[in-house]
Amino acid sequence: MIIGKRWSNVSRGTKKKRIKRKRFRITLIIIVVSYIFSRMIPVFSIGIHKTVIAEAGVIEDIVSSKGIVIKDEFVYKSETQGTVSLLKQEGEKVAKGVQVARINRAEGSTYSNELEEINRQIEILKKSSDNKEILNEDKNKIHDNIASIIDELQNSILSGNYSDALIHRDTLLMTIDKQQLVAGQNSLMSNSLDNLLERKNEIIKNMESSKHVSYAPKSGIISYQLDGLEDIFTISKINDYESSDYRLIDVNKTDLTEKNIVNFGEPVYKIIDNFTWYIMTEVDSKGMDKLEEGKTIYIKINDDERKIISRVVRLVKENDKCFIILKLTEYFHEYYNERYLDIHIVKNTYEGLIIPSKSIIEKDGIKGVYIKDISGIVKFRPIKILASHNEHTIVSKGAGLNSVIELEINGEVQKFNTMQMYDEVFVNGSKIKEGLIID
């Protein structure tokens, strides 16, 4: 009985300990969960209460299309057959009358070979000029020898020494023959050099007459790149183009610098006027009501953010399309060899405060945003939307120190104080309540 009672007490104590441990675990779990939850609340709060600083910004209303470049370009075609020498670099600006290319006719190569041989012979004779001087010295010596031999011959005859006289006679005859030989060689050398120089001058004249030099017919940019569309899109037709002429034709590019020989009528180079150029394009007529001939507009080309001034010189509106020709006078040197460009017509430019589009809400029929003032209180500010593009919107800065805007409410114009630059704007406007205090 004692043992049993003791066992019963032990069993009861063990049960109480188990219950305490279980309660401790539950309490610990609650504490951990509460801690985790308490750490998550600020994270959610940060996402909901995220703000951005309102700053000055610009949104452009742009319509994009493919533009066809129309240039004032003159293609020079060869007036003869022969080898080409290009005298100017690709893209170089030249004045009217400057030599651009020289074409050597086929017979010029024969003259060139003969001239080369004559120059070689002239050099040989020039190097032999020392020999001529030697010949002159020999001529003088022979003359003196002849005089000396004649004196000896006369003395031998006067003295009656006829055997010596015969010897002096033979010596005299040999010396006279040598004198004639030297004189002939000297004369031959002189005649040969004179003949060669005369022939050289004749060849040079013939070669000059076999060359055809092309001079720039006008000032502009030199180009050796052809695309085969020079006669299709030309400045001479600028007033005659219609919407049906807007066609993106495949180009057939040719590099004229790769040609060493040209035939009659083949292109050699082209000169492009670098002052005025045109772009033909076609866009949707929607939103182009304000566009008219004579109006100056801005465009952007390809991925360049630079705005280029252009003037509308031709405008044809048919159905839902708008055919346009623009005149430009800037930056042509960057696009002189292009035929097609991606162009972006800037219809309007809006400047104001830029904010996220999703921050905009509507309250009591008025569009606005929630801002956090200096005390951290959430306040509603009406806005006047100027333009929107994707995720951003430009709103009016308002007028005066209080940034006043005018809005039409139920047919009546009313004034409101709008947001200001550097205000903290809540990004998730739909999840914010006015009057909240945000630390």
C-alpha cells in the first residue's frame, strides 16, 4: 500500500511537469511568432508608405516613323576609259573647281613605259659626264702631240734623216686618226643626250593629253558610296512628291574606291550639298491637327536625344495618314551617306513636376496625390495633369508662392493650392489615408 501510494504520487508529479513544459513551449511559440510579426509590420509599412521627391521634369509627346533622306547629290560619270586616281578623301568638303579625280586613258600606260626607259638612259649618260671630260682632255693632248710630231717630222726632212722622217710620218697619221675618233665619240654622246631629252618632252606632252582630270562642279561633301537611289529620291522633285512616293526601296550599295579601272559612263564619285537636306516620312494623322506647312518643329534622329530644328515644306493628309517632307540645315555631315533614318517628331513638350502615375488618386471628383508634410501628416493636394507617358506623369507647378492651379469643377473654374517641388509624394496613393501621421 505504501509502495502503491508512493507510485501514485510520483505519477501525479510527472504529469504536472509535462503540463508545465507544454505550456512553456506554447508560450515560447507565441513569443517567437509575435516577434516575427512585429518585425514584418515595418516592412509592409515601408512598402505602403514609400515616397518619392517631386522634381522638375519633361515629357515629350513624340510620334516615330521611318524617314527617307533626300539630298542634293551630283554623280560624276567617267567620260573615258582608263585607270582612276581619286584625289580626295571620303567625307572631305571641297570647293567648286577643285580637282577630285584623274583618269589615265589606256594608251597612257604605253607612254609611261617608254618614259621610264628614257629616264633610265638619261641617267646612264649623266653618270658618263666624267667620261666626256676625259675625252676633252684626250683631245687637247692629241692636238699637242700632233704639233710636236710635225716639228720632229720637219727637222728629220731638213736634216736629211729620211728614215726617221718616215717613222714620224706614220706616227702622225695614227695620231690624226685617234683625234678624229675622240671627236666623234664626244659628238655622239652629246647628240644622244639631246635626242633623249627631246623625246622625253614629246612623251610628257602625249601623256598629259591622255589624262582626263575631273573638277568639282560645285562645293559639297565628297562621297564614294552609292546606294542606287540617287535618281529616285532627288531634291529636284521635292515639290512634286506625293504620298505614293513614300516607299522604302532596297538599297544597292557600291564602294567606288574599290574600282581601279572605269569604263565610259561609269560613276567615279558624287558630291553632296552639305547645307540643305530633306526627310520624307509618313505618320498617323491622329494628333497631328496642329501640323501645317511652313511650321517649324523639332525632331530626333535614331537614338540621339539631341533635338534638331526642321521646317515642314510639304504636308498631305489622306484618310488616317499624314505625308510630310521636312527641310533641315544642321548636322548633315553625320548622315550624308544614309538613306533611311529612324525619326521622332516632337509634337509637344511638357515641363512641370514629374511624379509616378500610380501615385495619382481621385478624391471628391478631383485628381490629386497624397503628400507628407514637414510634420509627417498625410495631406491631399489637387493636381493639374499636363501629360503622361508610361509610368510617369507631368503635373503643373502652379503659380505664385502658394503654387495655385485652376481646375474646372462642375463647369466652374476653381483655384487650389497644388503640390510643390521637393514634396514627398506617396507612391501607392490608393493605400494611403489623409490625416495619418507617418514617422
